[in-house]
Amino acid sequence: MSESFLPLTDRTALVTGAGRGIGRSIAVSLAAAGATVVVMARTADQLDVTVAEIEAAGGRAIAAPCDIRDPADVGRAVAAALEVVPGVDILVNNAGNNVKAPVVPLPVAPGTAIGQPGSRPSDLALSDEEWDSVLDTHVRGSIALIRLLVPGMFDRGRGRVINIGSSSVMRASNLTTPYKVAKGAITHLTQSLAKEWAAYGVTVNAIAPGHFRTDMTKALHDSPEGQAWLKERIPMQRTGDTRELGALAVFLAGDLASFITGQVIYVDGGETL
């Protein structure tokens, strides 16, 4: 495609959790639409793969390795990136993790599992460190980046914040409490900030994926039990392709989405219907 037809030419995006899975796919899609993409994750080797994929397709990407759970490390990585790019126009808060375990041990026989395939035995509860890790990855890291980058969007009179939520917040399930709490917080963060910033040219929306095969979900997707569980739940009888999420992110980041804010868009094959 000619550069003149790329909707995000001259824009810079920052995508967290971009070393693999959904984050990598969104970063690649934004770059294909013309954006310079700062890719952020803890694992530098994974970021190198993302950068190489973007550059091989003719795009531009900058690796910014850091631990999203540590605001000081996030600040260091952002400062380094801003020495290379003039500012960030599009922020995609995608970094996530999950621990499928009960909040307190359940009164079951040792080793019994009652959650999704890949869940921990139900008599082994979450540790404080695991609980903090899930909340810090999804929520604290997103807020740290918002504080660092949105003032610059205000100065330019334009910005896009795209948070990655989850369709799972629409229903309860066993052994996923910290993840649901974190994604619920992302939903309400999206709506609150969208209203707070609506007059200043910065939109805030959330993409809420259903079931997509990633490194974080492969235990569910790769087991016969998991496949049966998924087929029963999804009306379209298939799971998603991460490129579908990338295409939606490109639209929300572009000028034609300037009147869309505070929305949570479910991409789940009809599962929440």
C-alpha cells in the first residue's frame, strides 16, 4: 500500500505486552498502518522478534524493555523511547498475566481441579505476590503509562488510549478472580477517563477479546477438554485470530474513530450474547 494511504503515518504508538500474542499482533498491525511503534515488554528477546517482524515488512519499531509492574522502570523505558520519538500519540495498554487459582484453598481433596483446563489444583491458593502481580501488571502499569504519556497528548490536542480488557468480565468462572478484578478495573478506567478527557481530544476505548490462542492461554486451547469447553461456549464455533484485534486497534487509533470514546468493544464470536 502506498504510504499516502496509510492512516497512521506520522503517528507514534506504544504497545505494552508486545513481545508475543495479542500485543505483538497489534504492534505489527499499527506499524503496517504507518505508525512508528514503541514495543514494551519484560523479555528483550521477544521484543527483538517483534521489531524484526515489523522491520521486515518495511515498518519502524523501537524496543523498550521494562517491567510494567515497576513504575520507576516504566519511567526509565519511556524516557529512553522519547529520546528517539517526539511523543506518543497512541497508547495500547495490553500487558497482562493470569494465575488460575482460588483466593483461599477450597475444601476439596488435594489435587482436585474445578476451574478451566490449566487451572491450579483447587486446594492451593493464590499467594499475596501472585495477587499483586496480576493487579500490578494490568492496572498499575496502565496507570503509570497514562500519567507519563497523556499530558503530551493534551498538549498536541489529540491522542488515543486503547485498553485491552476481556469479555470474561461479563460472567463469573471458577479460579479466575484476580484476572476478572483486574479486567473489571480496566473497563471502569476506560469509561471514567473517556468522560474526563472528552473535551481535550483524547479518546479512551477498550477492546475486550474473547478466546484467542496465545502463550498465556495455550493450556486451554491445546487440550481436548479445553477445545470441547470452548466449542460449547462460542456461537461462532471458533476462536479468534489476533489479527482481528490488530485491525480494530488500527481503526480506533485513526482519525475516523475520533467520535468514539468510552466504549468497550467485545470481540468474542458472540460468547457474551
